Amino acid sequence: MTVPKFSPFDAAAIIVVLAAVLSTINARYVRLPQTIGLTIMGAILSALIIVTGRLFPSLGLIHMTRAFVDGLDFRATLLDGMLSFLLFAGAFQINLRDMRDGRWTILILSILGTVLSTVITGFGLKLLLTFSGPDVPLIWCLVFGAIISPTDPVAVIAILRKAVLPETIQATIAAESLFNDGVGVVLFSILFAAANGDGGLSISHAGGLFAMQAGGGVAFGIVTGAISFYAISGIDEYGVELLITLAAVMGGYAIAQAAGVSGPVAMAVAGLIMGNHGRDYALSERSRDYVVKFWELIDEILNAVLFLLIGLEAISVWNESRTMLIAAATIPIVLAARLISVAVPLALLHPFQSIGKGALPLLWWGGLRGGISIALALSIPSGPYRELILASTYAAVFFSVLVQGATIGRLAARYRVEG
């Protein structure tokens, strides 16, 4: 059967129409949080396509749908397109004053916590496969650890927005998810290069690359935010000010990637600067209303599209039952690694800084995984380990969004504050 060709506009139109239809159904009838509702409905849609395609193979429905989903190039769509907007919009909504109280916690969790989680997950997967699965080299297990260790800022911030938590804890969870995302992408690139035979894994070499990309991303984000702040100051035309913020996001991310520094880290830093200093000191009251609402709208639309895409990706990772069982068995490994990687930094920092009651359970269970992990897994080229890593990543993300995302509100209720 000939698979129809979709132009980029056609593909975007189909996804936006699907997101609008399913969002309407969710808002009127299902009434789940949008991130959870769209992920579930996207996965159900994928399952219905698979069942229908197997009952009526002559339709070629599975092949056609897989070709469409694969043609979307989730990795390029997210990492080279949506991510810069999502990170900037997420950081734009974080109050820097609340974040200052937990700054050391954020820094240690983002770096030490992500590295710890990567190592624990990698060794845990290797141990699991020793007893129940194919022989996968340790370096590829560590690649999976780097893929699944960063928490997704889009998922985390979308869920946290519904919970009334102490400001310091909420800002710490949100900011950690923004920065460990960049750290995870850097770790992935280093480990993947070593696994693929493109470079060694010496501590000094890896440390140098990490410092250049992460540190360079922070520096570049400060410069981008400062230039945008200066450009907006003294202007009272909201159209021009919106255009400047768009230029900062799109141009800044592209230049950061080309310069070899972390674009995600740069956008998180630039978003913090513009969402705090820019909003307070550079924007007039009239312009502030337009700019804030614009980035809130961008955040909502891209959230809807992203979580629908996560659900639809189920059709690409559907595999033989043995692989899916191994993938399901990685979920407790990922949860245990997250718990240890949060508990150790908090214990080390406790004599010097505490961010409040409930920090450990909220940081652990609120560490949701999302589209960034799937995008990284999809970027692995075809090979003997790709299917297992992709299936394991999807299982962890799906569990995270559905189970953790659905229950974090109840956990947060124990530490909720009035108002």
C-alpha cells in the first residue's frame, strides 16, 4: 500500500486538530489534568489503530500511522523546535526570589543528583539484564540512565501549577527540573559518543565537556537575557517586545547549539532573567500583560501538542512481549534511582540548608519524566539495543505521567498551604 505524503503543514494541522478535539473531549467529559488526559487518549488512539490494523490488515492502517508518526521526527520536533519555547516559557513563570532560598539544593540536585541517577539506573539495568534479558554492554545501560534521569520541566511545571505548595519547595522542584534537563542532555551526548565509539570516557575528558556545555549554557543564557532586557527597556510597543522575546528564544537557542554550549540550560537562564528582571523593570504594565499572557498561551498549546505526541508514540514502541516485560521491570529501578539521587544531596545539604517539610517525597514522586526522554531515546540510530532502550524509556515515561502525575496532587495536599 502506498503511504500518503504529508507536508510539514499537513502534519502540523493533523496534530493540532487532534490536540484540539481530544482536549475538548477531556475538558467536557473525562476531566483529567490535560497532560494526563492527552497522554492517555493518545495512547488509546494508538492501541485502537493497532487492534483495528491487526483485525483488518488489508487496510494497512498500522503501517500508514507508523509512517506518519515516524515522519514527524519527534526528536527534531522537540529538541530542535519546541524545547526552546517550552523551557523559556517554563522559566518565565518561576519566581527568582523563591528560588534563591533553595539555590544550593537546586544546583546540587541538578548536577550531582542527575549524575547519581544515571549511574544507579545504568548499573540497575545491567543487573536486571544479567538475570532476565539480552546481554547489553554497561555503557549502553548508562546511556539509558542518562536518557531517563532528567525530569521533564514541561510535565513537572504543568502538574505543579495545580498544587498549592510552599513557594520555596515549588520553585525548587520546578527549577531543578529545568536545569537537570540540560545536564541530562549533556550527559547523554557524552555517554552516547563513548558507546558509539566516537570518543573515550575518561573522567577528565567527560568533565571538560560537561563544564564547557553546562557552564557555557549558563553564561550564554545570562548574555541572551541581558541583551533582551536592554533591547526591551524603554520600549512601550508590546508587538516589538514580543518579537524581541521570540528572537531571544529562537535565535539564542540556535546560536547556543551551534557554539557547542547547552541550549536548554541557556534558555532556562534567559527565561528566568526575562520572567523576573525583565517583567519587573523593563516591561510597562500594559506590555507586561500581553507578554505574560502570550508565553502562557505558548506554554499551554505546546503542552497539549507534546503530551498528545507522547501518547501517539506508543505505536512506534509497541514491540514483542518479552521486550515490553523487561521495559516494565525498569520502572522500579528508575524510581529507586530517583529516590537515592534526591535523598543523598538533601542529606548532604541538611546541616547547611533545608527547603522545608516534605521536600524528599515531593522531589522524588514529583520528578516526572516526559517528552525529552523519549526524544533522546528516538535519537539513537538503529542497532541491537535501540528497541530495548526505547521501550524502557516509554514505559518509564508513561508510568511517570499517568501514575505519578495523577497522584502527586494527593501527596502535595499533605504539605499544602492556604491561599
